[in-house]
Amino acid sequence: MDSENNSTKKILKISGITKKKPYREKPQYDSASSRPSLWVLTIGVSKYSNPNLNLKYADHDALSMEKIFKKLRKGIFSEVFTRTLVNEQATRGNILQAMSTHLGKAAPQDVVLIFVAGHGIKHTQTGSYYFLPHNADSRNLLFEGLKWSDFEEAIKIISKNVSKVILILDTCHSGAINIAMRGVRSGEDLGALMKEATGLYVLSASKGGEPSVEGNRFRLPGENKGHGAFTYSILKGLSGEANYDKNSYLTIGELFSFVSVQVPRITRGQQHPYSKIDGTDLPIVKFKK
């Protein structure tokens, strides 16, 4: 455990997460009336209109993320409002509409969480990064693909209207967002999004050039279906394994550091998540003592 905690401290430092001591303070919104709400949008595409693109577990990832935040709603947040789009539901239009109509209801003190699982690719001619909704492939990418700049613009608008935005990306080439935006080979610079959005917490499944691994072996107790290694690690962390301090609160910093250590270990070095925080650490789960 000591070596794991040392690794965690290193990851926290590398990721720019300010967390020199355990999170001890009570959130300012300690009374039920003052606590923020959490607005969750989870998106996962396993079944594509082009079956050659099909994945096995992205839809299960999105459904499981929605489920765990509903389960963990008590303590930190007054309410948790969720919307999930999987497979045929996850079209470009539906995704942008959900970001506008569902997440657009969040109040200024609220927290927004967006989770995306599926294929992410770079257009060979334009160099732009796209998330592939259900009905998109390389042939109709310009019309049916969700261009990262459109997604980014929606997040910027949301971030100006709410307290915090948590963005979690589990796509096959999620680190390649930065190749398209900044022309670099890693996930260390999210470019304009991090510069213009405030209160943004980003966790990406892999750095540039790496795959996002999935498999049936990445199952939680009681499940009969696997996950992506990245989402599996997040779910384990949210269930309590990331609470290194063993106190009442699990923070974003603890979750990100746990995932940054766990994913390379269970993928045998194939995958290295990238995290970036704009702001202070944020409690997201309260555990019973």
C-alpha cells in the first residue's frame, strides 16, 4: 500500500492536482438546502449502423456510470439528474440536444458531468477529431460525426453557467483529441478548451497514439459483462477503492490519481490516462463512516 500511495502522490504532482494532504474539510454546502445538484449525461456506443465498427462494452460503460452516480447521490449533492444515450439513441443531433436541454437546466452552483464512450477518430483530410455517434462512419463523417470543436463549444457554454464541469472520455483514440487540436503527440494539452472553460476537470482514457482497452475480464462483482479498462477503474474508484485517505469524502483528485495508477497496471502498460484540473480539488462522493 505504501508503494501505491507513493505512486499516487507522483501522479497527483504530474497531473497538476493540488492535494498535499487528505481532504478533511466539510464542503461549504453542508446543509441539504445549499448543496448543489449533479447533472449527468452519459453516452456510449457499442452498436453502430456500420457493424464493422461495433464495440462490446461502451454502452454498458455508459449505463453503469449513470447507475453508480444515482446510487451515490446522497451526501454531496442534493439531487442527481441523469440522461443516458446508448447505441441508436446516440446520434449527433440527440447528443447536442441533450447537452443543451438536459445540462442546460443546471443552476450556477451545480456540477455537470459528461461521460463519453465509443470510437473517436481523426479525419484524414481535415485533421479534425470526431466522436462517432451511432450512424457515423468514415464515409459520412462530415455530416454525421460529432466534431470535437462543436462538442468543445457546447462545453464552453455550459462551463460559463455552472460551478464545475467534469468531462470523462473513454474513446478508442481519446488522447488524439490533442493531435487534432494542438498538433502534439500526447494528451498533455487540451488547448482552447482548457484556456476558455473555467472549473473544468478532464479525464481522458489514453494519451495520444494509445488504444482504449476493453474486455470481459474487467467486470465488477455481480456483473456478467465487462467494461473498458478505464471505465472499470473509475467504477472501482467511485465504489471506494480510490479513497486512499479512508475518510468521509472521495475527491476528483483521489479518483483521477487512482485511475492513473490502476489503468496502466491492468492493461500491462498499453494505456495511460491523462487528467487535467482547472481549479481546486472537488469532493464528489460522501461515504458513511
